[in-house]
Amino acid sequence: MPRRKQARRTDVKDMRSILRLTYDQGLSVRAVSERLKLSKTTVSTYLLRAREAGLTGWPLPAGYDDDASIERLVFRRVGRPPQDLGEPDWPVVAREIKRKGVTLVLLWQEYRAAHPNGYGYTWFCDRFLSFQRRTHVSFRNRHEAGAVLQTDYAGQTVPLIDPVTGVITQAQIFVAVLGASSFTFAMASLSQQLPDWIDAQCRALAFVGGVPRAIVCDNLKAGVAKALWFEPTLSATFAAMAEHYDTTILPTRSRRPRDKGKVEGAVLIVERWILARLRNRRFFSLADLNAAIADLLVDLNDRPMRHVGKSRRAIFDEIERTALSALPTSVFEYAEWKRAKVHPDYHVEVDKTFYSVPHGLIGRQVDIRLTHRVVEIFYDHARVASHMRTSQRRGHVTVNEHMPKAHQRYANISPASLIERARKTGPNTATFVERLMVDKPHPEQGYRSAMGVLSLARRYERDRLEAACDRALVIGAVTYSSLNAILKAGLDKIQPTTGPLKPTPAHGNIRGGSYYQ
């Protein structure tokens, strides 16, 4: 017997039982449902069909007691024919359903308010679904070999356990897939921030051994500065990576998974064929997790695909490996970019450390490129300064050439450098400069006095300055003012006695120093 006829006879039998239990024994819908092992919805639907056909009692009236009559009156009718055949304006329904808080139930109720004898809710939903299918046609994109690499993060994470503290960190799973061959790459990273995102992109390109013409990626905030569909603006670091590999970055639209349908499917496959197999394992380092993923990734790419008959690796070797551009000879160096204003002291702040720029840029906005080793500063697309990056906080890294002329005079001053410069004049001058700084609570307080002593070498002969320093040291007048007074008075030409020192009435005290003959 055909299956359809057998099903109809079963329906007629159920209808007889439902009518008998309802009208003869007076059971409720719930009781009939439990007795016949049918759902309450089925029982209610059968009773509704029976009432519309005029079957509202038991036993059945004459002429309706045979199976053919019940099947003709009840089961060959598809729904209740509406008296009002006017259909809703489906484009308006499609537009209204996008508004916040609007549901199909509300729209159907509004339709029935305008058409009381119109179609029911189920028919309304079915017709609206058919309208959407007609107007939202899916496009099956078949990518050329070497055309695109799609990348995304999986929603599922893997816990990493710190072996020392026991703290659990959720590792993020990055997935990349080539459009033509479905050759798949996966790895774990600690976050979805820009450094890990760039590193994952570079590792994916190294894994496939080439560069596609475009990389289709998620609209990641760390990598996409301005999410415009027609003219997206990438972050400076992401744009530099694309320039290094000579490829194009194509961010997808927000909440449009079909824009990167290939990687959406690859994410599902990675979750089922790799992450599901690792669900009972415990990982204590990112390296161990990536090693386990790499082992299962080999099996994933080498397994024949059911509907193709070839593995991903075989198709990749056959059609896509040679279609990729060659990798650059150098590895991309990750660098972050930031903008900063040059401070009045011609320095910019980077991670609480201050780096100098030419003093003429005070008050200007500059671009700063940060790598692990170097800090480069650009103004108007030209590099104006470069410094080795330091981990010292609140320190200053200054280049003398960046200073004004007046500041360069005092650059790189230290007690040792001042004494060394004084030694070029003579040992007495070097000793005098050393005493200038030793007698101060801090050597820096004697820098200006020492610079004044060195400036005297430009006005007086070397022998006179040496003799004046010798006399000042003997009489204990170790100040710049005293030394300058000795030279002006010509006292450097008088040799001090070796006996007891007595004050000279002619001169007495000169600006804090006692002079003796």
C-alpha cells in the first residue's frame, strides 16, 4: 500500500478516536492527547477541522461514518479558505520587521485588523518567508586560485592553566583558509589585540608559503580604524603589514557572515575536528597548545573531503600553490603607531619615557613608530629622530643636535667631564674645579661655577690661570668670584709665602676670600 494512503488511513483512525473520546466520553484535549499518545496541538487541530466540517458529536451522523467521507471532508481541505483574499504589502512588512521591537505577530495582528477575514498567522509567516527567499538571493562565490585568504577568530576558546598560580586564561583560536583549495590554518593566541592579530596573519601567510591577492578579514576594531564598506581605513600597523606583503586588506561588513562564508565554514570544521578532540586535554603553555593544534591540522588538511574526493592539501598543491605570490625576503617587523605633541622641552612621551626631537618642532604633532627596539619619530612623512627604545620609566633620551645652541653648552655635563676639561689648562685648575664641586652638597650645584672657571681660560693666559688657581687653593678661597678677583688684581703674579699666613691690610677680604702676602 502506498505510504501516503497508509498515512491518510491512520489520520482517519485518529480522527474517529478523538471524536469518540471528546464527544462520547467528554475527555479534555489534554486527556485525549495522553490517551492516544498524540500532541495537544494535533488533537486541537483535528477537532478544529471536524467542527469546520460539521462533525460536532458522537456517533457520527449518517453519511459521514465511512472513512472515505471523513477523508474527503476533513483531510483533503488545506486550511480554511479565507473570505478576504487581499495579501499584505510584503515590501512594507519586510521594512517594518527591521525596526526595533517589531515582530511578525504584531504585523499579522495589524494585517488582521485591516482584514478581519484574512489569512491566519501560519499562512502569513509562510508567505513572508517565501517573499524573503525571492528577494534575498544568495550568491555562491567561487574564488580563483590565489585570489583570497579569509581569516577570523573562532567563537570557541581553549583554557590555558598557569602552572605556578593556577590562573586560567582563555586562548583565542585564529583560523585562516584559502578560497579555492580550502587549505586551512589554525593557531592559538593569548588575545585578539592588534599584536596577536598581526602575528597570526603573518604566520598564516608563512604556513601557506605565499601571498594571495587579497586578505578578507573580520571587521576587527584593533585593525580597522574606520569601518566603511567602500573605503575602510586600516590602522597604520595593519596597513604597513599589507604594504610589506604587497596585498590588499578587505574588511567585511559588521554582522554579515556571508561576506566571509569560507572561513565561517572553516571555523566550524576546526571546532569539530580539532578543538573537540582537545576538549579533555589540559594545557599549561601556549606553545604546547599550538603544537597539539599543528598535529591535528596536518590530519585535517590531508583528509579527503567527502564531496570532492581529494584532500585540501592535494587541491592546494594542484591549483593554488603556484598561484600565490612569493613571500618577501624579510620578516615583517611589528610596529605600533601613535600621534603625540612635542613638549616645550622638545621631547615626546612614549610609555612614560621622553625622547627628543629637533627643538624647532615644539608644539607640532608628530607620528611615532614603535618597535621592540627602536622609536622613530616622523613629521610630515619625514623621519626627524630615531632612538633606541629604553625600558627606563620617567627618563630622558636626548640627542645634543636636537637642543638649542644655548642648551647644548650644558649638555652631557658631569663632574668627570668638567675636571677633564680643566686638566687641559693645568693640574691646579683641575684641582680647583674638583674642589668647587666637592665643597657643594651636590656636585651639580658647582657646575655653573666650574663652567665659569673654564671660561676664564679664554680671557687669561694659561700660566696666569694656573697661578691664580694655585694661590686660591693655598689661601682657601675656592670660589669663582675669588679666582676672578685674583686675576683682575694681578695677585696671581705674587708668590705666596710658606710661613704662617697673615692677612694683608691692603686687600683684606675680597668677596668671601682672605688673601695673604
